[in-house]
Amino acid sequence: MASAKFITFEGGEGSGKSTQARLLADRLQVRGIEALLTREPGGSPFAERVRALLLDPAIPAHGALSEALLFYAARADHLDKTIRPALAAGRWIICDRFSDSSRVYQGAAGGLRAATLDALERLVVLPTRPHLTLILDLPPMQGLARARARGTLVGGVGAPTDPFEGRDASFHEHLRKGYAALAKAEPQRCALVDATKPTDVVAAEIWALVEQRLLSGAR
Ligand code: TYD
């Protein structure tokens, strides 16, 4: 049996991560691999409480450092209570967003220095880094339109769901560039997937990547 793998999904708003994470879990199950689906911010009782604070549209203005520290506080508990125990028990993990979101939202787009995020990464995440990170890429305007059409938005259709969706166009462009840079810097861990394609085509590409990178040799 292959040892348990940790897979993360990343991308801008409305990139289809949650749908693709579910489809991948279903596909793994057909192969006899039980994966735990989890998300960030969240994934443990404490981290879900921090999520509610971070995504509250009424949260008072605050800096990127305060924000990053809260995301990493939630992450530390998520790793301790959910991710590490599951991996130790041989269970695969599929996580909808992880620390690359901090690098890109609070770092590349939010203005925090890479060295600050590297320090938090060492303190909180190591040695539990993802084996594979799937970055769903699409033009920000397309993703935001999708997210806003979902109809589940705080404030009704057309309103931002969370404080991040409502940021200006250049913030979302920086996110996309940040993710592209990450994929280039860490090609062995990260793969950029074209999320403008239909859901089933994206799912097939993701499955091919998982087979190639995590399952070949484990049959
Ligand atoms: P969520 O509703 O889960 O959005 P999405 O469907 O886009 O994943 O909200 C999570 C928001 O938090 C999202 O806008 C990205 C942001 N975020 C950060 O800014 N930093 C982080 O470290 C994480 C995990 C998320």
C-alpha cells in the first residue's frame, strides 16, 4: 500500500477547488483509497471558530500580519488535531486551501514579506508539507463572476461572500501572479491546472496528475 498522501487545492476565488476536491476524493475511493476532505481556514473545532472571525464581512480593518497570524493559529490546530493524526493513521488528506493561500493572499497580494511567511511556515507547518498542490488557474474576473453567481453570498447575489472577494481587481491579479510564481518555483510539488475548461476535463487532468505523481509505482 502507498503511504498516505497530503494533497492541497489552491487558486483564486471561484476557481472550482471545492468541487474538484470532492471529485478527487470520489475517484480515490473507487481506487480503494479513503481520503479525508478538509479545508482552510478551518478543519478543526478551534480553526472553524477562527474561520468565522476571519471571514466575517464585518471584521474591523486589520493588517496583513494580524491576518496571517490568525490563519497560522488556525493552521497549527488543524495540523495537530486533524491532518497529522490522519496521515499517521495511513489516511490520505485532501485540503481545500493550505499555507500557499497565506503566501499568496497575505504575501504576494497582501504585501507581507516572504521571509515572514517562511518563518511562520517553519514554525507551524514543517515537516508536514503537501506531497502535491493543485493550483486551479483562471482569469480573476471569470472566477469572481462564478463566485458571485453561486447565490450563496452574504448580502445576496452579486455581493462579496467574504472580505477577500471584495478586494480590488489588482489584488486578484496579484493572487494569480503569486500562484503562477509558486508553481514555477516548486514544480515538483505544485501543478498549475487550467480551470477555464469544463469541470470533467479539469477533473480528468487532476486525476492524471495524481496517478503520475502519487500512484505510479504504488499499484
Ligand atoms: P472560502 O469561503 O473558503 O473561499 P474559497 O471558496 O475561495 O476557498 O474563504 C477563504 C478565504 O480566505 C479566501 O478568500 C482565501 C482566504 N485565505 C487567506 O487569505 N489566507 C489563507 O491562509 C487561507 C487558508 C485563506
